[in-house]
Amino acid sequence: MRIAMIGTGYVGLVSGACFADFGHQVTCVDKDAGKIEALRRGEIPIFEPGLDALVASNVKAKRLDFTTDLTAPVAEADAVFIAVGTPSRRGDGHADLTYVYSAAREIAAAISGFTVVVTKSTVPVGTGDEVERLIREANPSADVVVASNPEFLREGAAIRDFKFPDRIVVGTEDERGRKVLGDVYRPLSLNQAPLMFTARRTAELIKYAANAFLATKITFINEIADLSEKVGADVQQVARGIGLDNRIGSKFLHAGPGFGGSCFPKDTRALVKIAQDHDVQLRIVEAVLGVNDIRKRAMARKVSNATGGLRGKTVAVLGLTFKPDTDDMREAPSIPLVTGLLDMGAKVRAHDPVGMEQAKKELPDIEYCTDPYECARGADALVIVTEWVQFRALDLERLKNEMAQPVVVDLRNIYRPEDMAAQGFTYESVGRAPEPKV
């Protein structure tokens, strides 16, 4: 199959490289000439484990290439995937579809022969209808099927998720479209990947509903963590106790500083707006957004309480990205945490294994350190914000010797309270208050 992938952001680049690895001929298109030149040199603009090697091997095999001009790739393609950004629109929280609609118009002008145009970007329900209308308006003779194929990739595990998916959702009721996309994903058939065909609008809603539900699970266990601290329970045991019920499941039941990233905040906001536009109130999803926003800022107060105030004190922050194995800083919990610490009068030093260059754009007024121990040197408190594997086995004795005060606030619960107490730390975690004395 010949595939044109419009957009070389996270979704487009990972999807394009994986399709090429399936054996398809893939051309990734982006208007950013600098990014395309960098990709041709083998420089990957995002951090995703294994992506650099995957891109390099498929470029070498001549199955993957990059260009700024979509004309030839679209004209030759069996399937054209739209994988451009859909950020929250400034002012109202709706998904901004400017890039999607612009791509649709350009695709329309370049189409030659039967083509399936697929929205892979996360788009509001009904966007496929508008994409089809724009293409037919711009090119009435185009022989085209417009389908939806939302992505469900986790940053940090995206290649495995693409090659071993829980499900592949394809939104089209057109038989020709079903055949082409069935052929695109046929290399996965040995893994028995469940290919789920639905109506286009249903596929668009599945993506939003999935992300909103996962965000709800995170927010639910965070609220249970707050209650656990008050009543003397251990939220990790609570999460295990409910997660072993297969109706609930154990994933996304990890208490912490709130969710962030490129998808959950944006998509939950957009889903609320979609519902409001159709006179429906999603009260649970609205509450999830409100609770999560408040929680991120509240983590700074948690640090302040552990240190008896922050004015004039130094706080070391370990982990800045919204999750491990990515350099993505979009809506990371570290941002409101650090700004809260600064507002309370603290001096902040930080370290992240791969995210510091991105973090400097968001948090320019803090000191960046080359390793956890330099970060902890002279600090009155150390805060673990992102659960990078590098932070799971720190030399606690060395850490304590570096710090001015042995105070650790672990927002990811990666250490055991009894181990930290044995090392002489004042240790605070999330949802794990000491057992009340009877």
C-alpha cells in the first residue's frame, strides 16, 4: 500500500514509521521545512523510545521518506492520513480544527484516483462530515471515502501500542474504505488485532470517551488518596483491592499530582464542549476537569506543609515531563507545582532525564541540574514529580548527605515510608498516612 501521512508530530511520525515497518510505502508530509530537513538527517524532533532506530531502518529500506509538498504523495496514495494538531482553541476549549480543514483542502486538490482519506487526529464528532464536504466542494470529481481512525498510543510506549493494539477503530460504512483500511492493517493479523468497524461519528466519539474515562479513573483514585490520608488508609492497597475486580481493572489507579499531557486535558475539555453544543451536560467529566486543575496547584501546598513554609527555602524537583519516557511538557503537573512553589517564596532547582530543554520554555526562572544529587545539594525539600525509572533506586544516604534538610515529598509513591523513615527522612507521599495509633 502507498500511504501519505500529513503531519509529522507525535501521532504522524510514530504512525508513519510503524506503517513503513509493516512493509507499506509511506511519505510523511509537513509544512515545517526545518523539521523535514532534520528528519532527513535522522534527527527525531520528539523523544520516544525506539523511534529513532525505527525511522532510520525504514528510511534505509526506502519505505519511508519525508517532504514538504503533499502533491505527489497524495496523488499516488491508496490512503491519506490526516495527523495534524488539534490544540485547544484559545478562549473556549473547543478543539482547533484549522490545520485539519487546511489539510483537507490541500488533499482535495491533489487526489488522483480512488483514495481513502483518514482522520487520525483527535477531532470532535462530525469533523469527518466537514472534511468530506470540504473535499467534495474543492474537487467535485474526487473519488474519495473519508474515514475516522483514532489513535490510542501512550507516549513512552507508542511503538508497542501501535504494533500490539488493544483494538483498531475504523469509522466508515463504505465497503471500499473498509477494504483499503483492512489491507493497511493486515500485517497485524498474526497478532489477532481486533479491527472494529463502526460508523464514522461513533469512531470519533470512541476516542474522546476513552480518554475521558481514563482521566476519570485517575481523578477518582486521587480523591480516594486524599480521603486515605485523613482516615489512615493506604491508597495503594485500596487501588489494588479495587483493581483486582476485573470489572474495574488496575490500570490508571495510581494516585499522584493529577493528569497532564497532550491528550487528557485537551480531550476532556473538548468533550465537554461537544456535549454543550448538543445540549447535553457531562457533569462527571466537568467535575474531573475541575478537580484535576485544583489538585495540581494543591501539590505546592503539600510541599509547604512538609517544610513548615517555603519562604527563602530551596526545593529540588525531580521529574518535569508529564510522564516518564517522553520529553512532553504539555500541561505537565510540574508546571503549576513549580509556579506555586515560586509564588510561596521558594527557590527551585530541577532535574529531568530528557525533558529539560522543553521545560525551559515553560519554566525559565528556575535552575536546571545535570543529575538528582546536584539537584538535591543544599535543598530544604526534594519533590518527586515524575516517576522516571532513574529515580526509583536513588542512593538515599548520599541524597540525605547532599540535602540541607532531609525532607522528601514523593508525589508518585515510588518509595516505601518505612524505608525512608529508617534512612532518617521526613517523608510525605500521596494517600499513605501513618496508621492511627489505637
